[in-house]
Amino acid sequence: MIFSKPLFMKPLPIPAHLGQNQPRAVSRMMGYPSLHFGARKDTVTLKAAPVETHTPYISMDKTQYFIQTPAYPEMVDQNGHLRAGHLLKLIDIAGSMPAFEFVGKGQSVVTASMDRTNIVNPIKRWEMIRLHSRITQVWQSSLESEVTVSAYDFRFHEERPVATAYLVFVGLDEKRQKIAMPPLANKNSELAKAADIRKASRQQEGRELPILPIEEGDTPFVSVVETEMTPQHANALNNVFGGVILDHIDQAGSLAAKKVALEGFVTGVRQDRMSFIAPAYIGETLRTKAIVTRSWRTSMEVQVEVEAVNPVNKQVRKIASSYLVYVKLGANGNPAEFPPWVPLTETQKKRAEAADKRRANRELEEKQTIVPQNVQPPMTEKNPAQTGQGRWAGFVAGIRQAFKSLLS
């Protein structure tokens, strides 16, 4: 990726406790919207012990990263809060870093899916966005990466949890063929079990609740966003970054939700079951379509589909699909009620029934994937003796509880 702005701030110091077998600390003030990872003068990077490409087992301790960047003014909405699309873009980048490290030199990974991203606290303008990523499970040709996000307020020296996300990456060789993943050593059985449950739930949901395609003339509240993909949106292989697609999905989804809200603001609080089907390339037009599937009291689900349109032959390919949940905010910043909406057509009723089932499935899945507090990741640069299991104990449990209070 290329910096779109000159750097104008010094990198933060790397905490002393992040040493061997601790998360890679990549701390910098970077230009927006692009991010760059690797050794540069403007980057502070602390390397763990090098991992050989053909190591039979790769330690879980060596597949962790810690990243931070400010929430720049152009990344926030009217309320001064970081837009969900920008956060999802950062999550995708953070999740891919341990995945790239894991597959080794000459190999690459692509994002296959993103599951259950609950956003429970806003990140405000100029606050520090902190992301910690680690690999939780490895399968035959894919792996799961967990990303936990927090926000640091410089004024009050306070840090609060923001989100957790689970992404699946597929390993590819230089010819874009799937590769066999090396085993993961020092695997945590609780994390691996939770990842297996999410995978089984994802597969079962795909069979039982297939996506109803958004057709021309569908109602209600369809929104369409179209953007031509340029080199700044893609990697060296001309593939559009997954984070760019995630950002466009949030843009289209929020437009559809705003049509229902009529007044006030809407904010994304959940990225649910994001599936990448095929890559998009430089020169193609990204067409993102969104439609409301179900409205509850203060929250609603939006279905989003992404297509890539070839500029020459106008061929259309479906490349991604997702479900997002938005909450309406009142003047006081608290959740407010959406105007009542009742599905009328058969298609609308089917979408609404499927939304209710997905919501119930997610509540059951979360109960089955509770991870003990002693395996929660470090989320701060401060001394682990001051944080660790003290300050950050129950991080995921707190995320879940806060998220439940948002939705109704």
C-alpha cells in the first residue's frame, strides 16, 4: 500500500514488556487511508524470533501483532465517531498480518470471511485505535485470526474495549492455488474449540439460510454505491483489498438503514457473516447493493451484496455478501426507536424470518464460544502487571454484555 499523506508525527515508543514471544509491536502515526507494514524509518517494529518458511510447527506465540493508529478527522462521521467501514478495514489488515507471517515467504493469504464483529463502544476523533491480532485455529488450507480492538483517550489516559472480530484466511501459493497449512504449535484448546464451533455454525447457516439475491425492483429501502477500483485500492496482484470492500459494504448498508430511520443517526454495531466469494480487480467497478431485511425496536439488519462490473464487456460477477446490524441514535446519543416497518411481500417475510433465525443462532453461538478469562489477549502497552487479567479480565464477556444492551 502507498501512503496518501506525509507522516507528521513521531512513532510512539514500544513498551518494554513486548519482547521475545510477545505480540509484534507495530506502532506508528500513518497517513490515511493507506497503511504500510514493514521496516521503515517511520516505523517502530519489534521482531520476535524469526520463523523459517518450512518450520514444521509454528508457535502460537509468534503469530501475534499489536498495531495502533489515530482516528483521523476524515475517518469519522457527523458525531465525530470512527465509521464502522474504516474500523472493519483496519480489522481486516490487522487480522491478515499474523496470517501472512504464518504461511511464510513466497505465500499469500486472502480473506474468506469475517464473523461476528460486535462494536460496543465508539472511537472518537483523534483517539488511538489499538488492535491486537492472533491466530486461534488452523485447518487444512485456511486459518482463523482473532482481532480485538480498544480505544485510548489521551486526555484522560483511559482505554476501553471496542470490538472483537474473527476472520478466516485462505493460504495461496505464487500461482494462486490453495496451500496446505503448517500445524500450529502451542495451540490453545479453548480458542481452537471456539473457532471450530464458529466454522460449523457458518457452514450450517449457509445450508439452512441461503441468501435471497437482491433483484431489480426489490423493496424496501434499496441503496446502491458504485466506485471504480484504482491502484490505490489494490495489492501487488491487482486484487482489491478486502478492507476496501468492507468499507463499501458499510457505506451501502448505512444508506439503507438511514432511509428507515428517517431522522437522527445510525451507527453500525455488528458485521455479521461476511463472505468473500471472488476477487475484484483494478479497473472494475465495485457495485454494492443493500436492502433492509428486518427491523426490531432500536436495531435493524441490512443485507448487502457486492458485484464487480467489467469495464469492457460489462460482465457482472458476485464477489461478496454480508449482513450488518445498525442501531439508531437519538439526540442524546442513546439508542432510539426505528419507525415501525412490517414485511408485506413473500420475499420480505422470508428475509425477516431468516434475520430472526440468524439472531437466535448468533446468541446460541456466543454462549458456546465463551473463552476463559485467562486466555484473553493483552490489549494495552502498559505494564501487564497493571493490566493483564486485572484490567482486561472478561474483555470478551464485557463486549457481549454491552452489545446485548445496544440491541432490542
